[in-house]
Amino acid sequence: MKAATIGPEFGNDHLKIVERDMPSIGNEDVLIHVEKGGLNPVDYNLINGRLIYNISPLPHVPGTEIIGTAVTSGRLINKGDQVIIYNRVFDGTCDKCITNREHLCANGGIWGVITDGGYQEYVSVPEKNLFKMEDYLDEDVGASLPVAGLTAYHALKRAGARSGESILVYGASGNTGMFIVQFAKIMGLHVYGVSRNEWIRSFGCDEVFYRKSVPQDLTADIVVNSLGSEFWEEASRHLSVSGRLVTFGIQTGKDASFDISKVYSRETAIVGSTGGTRKDLHEIISIARDHQLRIKKFREYPLTELKQALSDFQKGHEGRILINMNR
Ligand SMILES: [Zn+2]
């Protein structure tokens, strides 16, 4: 079968498309014929050796956001079912797991980072990580739920988003941004988006601003800055009293400073969020039954053009980049 591999040397130039043996299937596993996956910062950074997590094994198959079709049956998943892969490795026994926080498992990590991922034709995955693709889910949306959708939804829950509140989203038209906008609207928030791309308005933004045109006096109950250092100071400035500043990414750097006195005197909460739980993913799939979720797609690349996809990812792209394993 075809697979993309990277390491022990990193960088786009070291990425290879190779022939590999089929994966071995564990007792609790289901063999999946991979259809497509998303390309996210975590994958890009892994391939370029810039990830904050340890990578195993090496050489490594990247790809953390995947859908496919079951080739074998499990207890509830039947051969032929189309499935979404929940991308956390977890033991199910530590204190985080038994309190429904398996994404923080003491003995786990990100599937596709601490294990081989899904930029290959077949993967073998524990059945507890599989969710059925419902008929009402668009395939491209399904392939965007394990990272982009889940990160967005979990972050809003962590921030305690409530109907009637307002939210200001930096990077509103990005991978996670387009889901934050949609979920926030569904939850009944007033949504301000910061983006160059006017199309994000149709995803549920009440108002869209270019970065430099956010009104000075605009404040929001929740401000999402998934872009890191460069946006930290201005994002903080738009927080209302009792506001929550949400972060889950460091695209422009990981260092920030802030005025501690403003944090306590205005009762600011700084909310970190990473991935999400299986319960979150289950809830998202339920939400999609009543509310049409969508993505904007930039392009879908065959696995053999992964290098081109990575290059375009770096150059900047309007909408999601998807990788098709069968073209
Ligand atoms: Zn655990």
C-alpha cells in the first residue's frame, strides 16, 4: 500500500511516498481503508520538525484527521461502514480518562503523532476511536471534524459560551475559525469575525472586520486567538469585563506578556484548550443532524501530491486543504 513518510530528517524535501506492508491489526482494532484527511498545522509542523510533541515511530506516517471505510467488523462497527477517526490515543483507565477527559490521558497523545497517522491507504485503529459517518454529513465536513471541528467545539465549551454573549474570532476563516463561527452562531452568540475573507460572513458572522479595522472600543465576552504571539496584545484589548481569552495555537509564536493587574481587576480568564473528547465529537455529529455544517474547500490533493499541498498550505490558502488517499 501507498504511504507518505517523514523522518528521521524533517522538512518538505524529506517527505517520501513509499510502498509499505499492510498494518497489523490489534485485538480491539478495525482495519480502515482511508479515504481522505485534512491538512492541519499539527501535520504541517510535524513534517517540518517544528512540533511541540515527541514523534513516534520514525520514519513516520503523518496525518491526524482522517475518514475511511471499515474493511473488518468490530462490535458495533460493521465492515463497509464509513467512519470518522477520533484522533487521541488513550488508555481508558487513568484519572483523566475515567472523568471523560481522554484527550488529556496521562498515557496517551495525538494519534498520528505518537503513532503513525492516516496519510496512507490503510490504518488499523481501536474501535473505541471510531464514529460512524452519518448519512447527513457531507464527506468533506466529516473529514474536518476530528481536528478542526472538534478543536473549535471543545474550545467554546471550555470558554463557557452562552446564548446572548458575544465572541470575537481572530482567524475566523481558518480551519478551526470557520467551525468556531458556525458553532458560536448555532449556540446563539453574536459573532464578530476578524478575517481578510468576506465569505466567512455566510458561515454565521454578524460582522467581519479586517485586522486593522476592528473598532477600538469593541469588546466581546469571548475572544478567540488561535494565532499566537502576534495577536495576543490586540486580542486582549477587546475583552470585556469577565471576558474569556481562548487560545489553542501558536502559529505566529508562543511567547506573550500581559498586565496581571488587568487580569484580576477585570476578572479575565485565560482559557487553554486542546482537541476535544469523544463526547464532544458525538455532540458535534448530533448537532450536524439539525444544523447544516459546512467547510470552504481550497483544494483536494491526491496523496502523491502531498508536497504540493504542503507548499500551498505554507503559501496561504482560502479554505481547507484535503488529502485524498485513493486518487
Ligand atoms: Zn488515560
